[in-house]
Amino acid sequence: MLEFNDLSYRIGGRPLFDGASAFIADGWKVGLIGRNGTGKSTLLRLIREEAGKGDGSIRIKRGARMGFVAQEVAATDEPLLEVVLAADEERHALMQEAETATDPHRIAEIHMRLFDIDAHSAEARAAEILVGLGFEQGDLTRATREFSGGWRMRAALAGVLFSTPDLLILDEPTNYLDLEGASWLESYLRKYPNTVVVVSHDREMLNRSVTHILALADLKLEIHPGGYDTYLRKRAEKVANLASQKVKQDAEREHLQKFVDRFRATASKARQAQSRIKMIEKMKDISVPLADRATPFKFEDPQELADPLLQLEDADLGYVEGVPVLRGVNFRLDHDDRIVIIGPNGQGKTTLVKSIGARLQLLKGQRRAAKAVKIGYFSQDQLDELHAGQTPLDHIRDLAPNLSPAQHRSIAAQMGFGHEKIQTPVEKLSGGEKVRLLLGLMAYTKPHVLILDEPTSHLDIDSREALIHALNDYNGAVLLITHDVYLAEACADRLWLVHNGRAKQYDGDLSDYRALVLSADRPATSGAAKGLSTKPLAPATGDEPKRASLGALKHKVAELEKEMDTFQRDISRIDLAIAAPGLFERDPARGAALSKDRAALTQHLQQAEERWLEASEALEAAKRGA
């Protein structure tokens, strides 16, 4: 499907690739990894022929359709569902032609092709993708201009997924998804029928969704089977093996050199000494890759305070009087709490943490906080609050004006800003560097509570690992909103679920919650997204998957198996009717109707199969937990 052959490329004299080669076969799901700044996004632009050409070659399978998210959907009056449907250009063109075609042969060709590409189930498939990515049922008929840029990016992602290209290219697709949307996307990519290349720093996505890792390091490309953890293990084994070989090589070189030094001037041994000199010269140095770790984060321990640090009591939270987003919230935070806030986007997670952090006034109830408590708050919105034209050093001077220049530079170095970056205007910093600066400025105040709203969107895997270590070393309370399951699992000891106007502690772990999200009833997607409905999520109780009734789950699996059998029988009957000779020439309207019915039944069968798989997984999970 995709081949890189001896690829070399430079930007401003700096090499990104030097003789890099790799091969990606049809159907592989490939995670492209590498430190920030190594050239991952540039490689994607080279594949799309948007960054000129380097030396060497990039070859894509002849005739393959490539799909990628170039930009967010435009803000227009066009309904969201129609925008996504139009992303399948062939179907869109055929549907338009079908309305005007008069030649019976051409009508037959159009309907046969529409049947081949499963066109009549398109609305159902598009709606399912949109709902999977977090849109509500009522959103599908709304104009795209009514959505924010982040949601229009989701719509663009939905469009490229719906068009099902032969080569799907995704660059950090989870950056604008919540945990629920990211979990859905992981499941979708695993079942995607064609080739995928995805740049991601989401460790769990790289473990769950890909078949291979394409590693970009030291100007080279290396393909490895398996997920990210498998890659790390094999890489560690390789480094250990190289280190062992280097020790042996160094010992052999030292032994040969001692012989040369001892007998070089001895006439009777000169020939043997010369022979050993040639042996040393022919030795190919074994290079052991150096550990290239991210600069650590550091959150200083705050001054001790008595618990609780703060509380919300019977609080209504929101922005408009009389229209609360969340009702009756009772929340307590102690110094050793590690809490991850979960729930679909738009349900009030950010409203909750803003209210806890006193960035939003309560509509009702009480907020009680220790008198001396300090709260550090980070959100993606704050990236725009950095002062344009100012450098990291300027921001540090403003924060601590009484310190000396040497102390300012020392603080900058601890944040990860060396001499080459300390005087760089913030607008020229990368997203990851801006996150480092904001977290560093926040940490300097020694807060008792860290509130982090999606802190990892611009951080690479190593930086996320460094953040995990810093949070686990920090002796204060942490409130975290994140779509990064690995970060959440490594830092959290409690979950709070925000949904349907309520915020309550969730009795389960992230594995339970992910199973709940994936096994929730999917929307009915027949017709033009009519009658869509989703099963509300609720905090786990004794009836949730971990302790679900085995009998109820077994019954659900059996019922779904019967449902699948019924759909398969109906499809077989329609196939016999469609196979009748000359059907489309003799009665094109009937042929079209049968094709549409078959497409709808196929879609229902696929949905039943997905529900059966999810129910089967929930049953296995319940058996393990029983």
C-alpha cells in the first residue's frame, strides 16, 4: 500500500529523514510515533504531496484513495449529516445523477454501483459515526455554523471515516475527542477494512488499535509488528543486546590494540601487528542509542493544610441563573485525592472543575475552602492567555520580579527551556512548549490543588510519562479531565461521572467505564437519522458490567444471535430476487428498491453484530469478575 524508499528531507538545513525506508502492506493499522519535532507531521505532508519532494521516493498503491482531515468543516447553513454524506464523492455524484438519468441502461449501472458501495445505508452509517464521535441525535440536522471549531473538526473526522478511503491518514485524532469518543474511535479503527496510518501520543490507542508501529528516530524509519508496549519491549531488548555486543567489541579491540602496541616495533612480529591493525580498522563500531528522555515536570509540595481543602454542598452549577448545567452537587476534596472527571463532552465536566476552582460562581449552594488554599488551574483555553511577543523568560520575570536574572534562568531551565528557547516569543513555541510553560508557571506558586483540563493534547508520549511521574510525586490534590486512559489509570484513585445534569462518584474503574460506554445501546440509524436515541450513561452500581447478572447477559447474547439469524435469512431471500436475470433492465425501480432494502438489512445486521460483540465482551468481563 505505502512504501518509503531511501527518503531524505531537510527543512532549513535541518535533516528530518536521511535514507529512511519502510513498507506498509494493505490492511495494516500503523501507529507513527516519534518525539515532537522529529518530523511526523512533515512525513504525512510528504505522503499527501503537500511539502514538496525530498530525495528518494514515496510510493502509494496505484488507484488507492487517500483520506485525511485537512481542516475543520466550514461554518455554513448546510446540515451536519449532509456535510458528512457529501464526503463520499462517488456516492454523492451517483445520487445526483440518479435523479436526472433517463437511459434505462445507465439507470441500471447507477443502481448497481450504488448497491456495490452500500449507498442506501449511507445515512445510517454517517449518523452512527457522528454519534460515536459525540454528537447528539438532534445535532445531525443542525447547520454546521452552529458548532464550535472543535466540533467542526469532529465533523471533518466523521466525513473522512465515512468515505472509507483505501489509505486513511490521521494526525492526532483524539486531540479534540473526549474519553468516550476516543474509546469509540479505537474500536472503529480496529474494525476498519483498509489501511490506516495514525500519528498519536495516546498510548492506549497505540496498544488497542494498531497492528504495527512505525518509529521515526535518528532520521530513520523502522516498522515493528504489534502495539506500542510491544515496540518498547523489543526496543529495550535491542538496546540491551547492542550494549552487550559493544562491551565485547570494546574488549576485543583493547586486546588487539595491546598486541599492536607491544609488538609494532618488533621486526619478527611486525607482520602480525599489521594484520591486527587491519582487523581493528575493519571493525564496524556498534552504536548504542542514547536514552532521549523528556525534561521532567516538577510540582513542589505545598504548605500543609487540614482537610478538607474545599467542599461543594448541594450546589447548582452553570452560567445562567435558573438554567443549571449540574444540580445538587456534593463534593469534598482532601489533600491526597487523585480524581479523574469522566463523562461525554458537553455534560458539564469543565463546569464542575471551574466551580471547584472558583472560576465560576455557584448558582446555588455553598462552596467552602480552607482560608490559605491555593489552586492551580490549567486548561487548553489558557494557551491563548500567554502574552504574545513575550518570551518564557519575560513570563517568569512577571511572576517573580524580585528574583535575580540568574534565578529567572534557573527556573526556566527547570521548566525545560534552555538558552536556545528562553528568548523565543511564545507565539513561536510549539503546543507542547506552551503547555510546559503554563504548567511551570502554575507549579511555581506551590498550589494545594492541581486542576488539569486536558493537559496532554500537545505532549508527546515521553512528556506524558514525565507528567505522570510528577503528578504521582506531588503531595497535593489532583483533579484531572483527560481522554488519555493511560494517564488517568496511572494517576487516579477515584472517578467522578458527570452526566444527565448530575455529578457523582463512579463505583468502578476505567476499564468498567470503557466497557459501559462501548456496550451502551447504539442509536437507531435507519432512515434520515429519524428516531435516534441513546441509552443514558449512569454511575456504575451493583448492576453494571463488573457485577452484572450473568443470566441477563447470557439472555442478551442469545437474543442478539437470534436477531442476526433473522437478518441473514432476509438478506439471502433478497439476494435470490436480485439475482433474477435482467431484473434491472426489466424493472429498474424494483431492482433499486430491493437494493435499498438489502443495504438497510445489512446495516441492521452489522449493528446487531456489534451489539453482540459488545454484549459478549461484557459477559466475559462479568464472568472474570464473578
